[in-house]
Amino acid sequence: MARMENSPDRVERDVPLIFGERRWFGVTIPQEYGGMGAGHVAKTVLIHRLAAVSGAAAAILQAGLIPVAALLHFANDEQKRRWLPPAARGTALFSIAVTEPEAGGHLGGMQTTAERSGEEWVITGSKMHVGNSHLAHVHVVVARTAPPGASTSRALTAFLVEHDRPGLTVRPHRPALGLHGFSFGRLDLDGVRVPAANVLGRVGEGMRVAQSSSILYGRPNLAAVSLGLHEATVELTTRFLRQRRRYDGTLYDLPVLRDRLGAMEARLRAARTLTYQAVALLDAGQPCDAELINSKYLGHDWAVESGQDAMELHGAHALATDYPLQRLWRDIQCTYAPAGTGEVQRIRLADTVLHDTPVQWSRLLTGGDSRPQPDPSTV
């Protein structure tokens, strides 16, 4: 972990191998495919506890799990037999590539295209902020397959694109503010050809693949990362206040500082409850999209607030580059944009209040509709 933090220009490759040996990438993959079949609470425990030690390590795991959702919910039987066993073993790592340089996460503005050519599809465009971009053996790429002007709900298609396909280039790794060692880079696809058998789901289901994977895995995964970082921040601050001498005691004895620490603990406990309540509902097969969204939104916000409190309580000690707090503070900033910014989460929650959410993507894990209709608010 220290090597990852001290080498921001280096993509960490050993940690995912360790995760693969432990089959952690297969935590939600059914046992029949070699996975653990342990569910979303177990997945959250893994990510949460990892993040308390290393946000970057947790990011590697959670990013590798999001495309697993796409495989579980949209792959046909042949694709599941081919890809789920190596995914569970960690010998095939997946990424999901949706965000673009110009359109960002706006699916309606997607510019990457895929055109049918006989028994193949030809994909051209660029994707960025792709988690595990430099590690993935297979990328789940969402591209536009309908002409301009077509409804976004039927205009996009997801494809399985192997990393060694001619025409696929991964741009050099660029160090980021936080999560050192984790790669979330750019893919350029220049006429990349994939067989028709690599279509994930049906043609025109790309928006469903992207949205459901983001809500069912992306939101709770990021909530778990924020929770682990939040927990580590509170623990570090508590130790500092207990050990730092002041007057006839320690900083911990000063009521004004205990008040700040109490506020941090209150946020942490609330975030923990929200995070685990949401995934417990998901494991129980209950509609819980709003709970998943809220856990990501408030989990990040509360971690940021506690991070700022911790920085102020530490004073100048917080600024030392060899002190863990500055790493925690930087890593927390990196959980804001993935799987939707705060504004996106609030809009989705408002849709819930206004009963403008005809789709509960969490139905994908029940015995109900396995092919839900798209969310019209994003069309």
C-alpha cells in the first residue's frame, strides 16, 4: 500500500492478482460459475474494510466488480459460461467504458459509434475515466448503434471488447489527485472489430446495461469506499486527539474538540447504517434504487465533511505528506464523480419523490422483470 501511495505515476498490478487469488472479484458471481455467491452485503464488507486501509486498493476491487453486474444481468448463457469463471478466478479482469471526453456521463450525447459489418461490429470513438483501464482484459464498451436523432433508450448497445483487439489503444497512465496506483484512464477505439457474439444483451439495450450496472453496483460500491475512508479518518483523528498533549491533559479533554469529534462520529454511524441497509435490501430482493443512490450521495458528502473537520483538528500536522490524513482527504475527493455526481443523485432522488421513476433497477435481482424499460429522464 505504501508503494502505491508513493508511486502515483505507476499502475498497481500486484494487488489485483492478490484479489484474484482470493476470488474477491467473484464475490457476487454464483458458485456454479466458480464465484463465492456471497451477495452485496459481503461485497460491501470487502470494499469497506479495504478502503479503511487503502482507498486505491478498494477502488481496484470495486471497479472490477461493476462490469460483473453487466455480465450477470445481460450476458447470454454462452457468454456466462465463457466469461464468468475467469472473472471469478480473477484471471480475466473487466472494466466498463461509458464516459466520454466530450459528453461525459451524458448517455444521450454519446459519440462513440458501432456499425454492423457482416458478422462483425466496427467500433470507433473514445472513452475516459475507465476504472482499471490499464488492467482489464475485457472492456464492456457502450456505443451508439442507431442514427442521430434516435431515442437514447434504444440507440445504444454494449459490447465485450478484448484488450488486444487491433485498433484499441489505452492512453498512458496519468497520476491523479488521489487513489494512487489505481488507473482510470482513456481508451481510443479506431475501427475496432468485434464479432456479433460479443454484443452484451440485445442490440439497443446499452442504456439499460449502463444504468443498471451503475445503480446496482456503482453506487453501493462507491458508498463502501467512502465509508472505509471515513472510518479511517475518524480513527486517525481520535488517536491524534488522545495523544496530543495540551495544558494538563490532551486535546481530547477539550469540550470544543470533543464536539467536533462527536459530529464526525455521528456522520460515520449514519453513513454506515445507510450503506449496509441499502445492500441488505438488495440482497433481500427488495426495490431499493433510492436507498442505493442515497447511500452513495450522503456517504460521500459526510466523508468530505468529516475529512475537513479532521484537517482542522490536526492543524498544521495535517499538511505533512508522510502523514496518512492528507492521503485520506485526497482519496475522499475521488469518490464524488464516479457513478454520478451529487447533483445527479439529488435529481434521481427528486424523481423518486415525484413518482417519476417507472423503473426499479433493483428488480433485476428479484424474480420479476429481468429486462426493465429504460429511465425516460435520461433519454
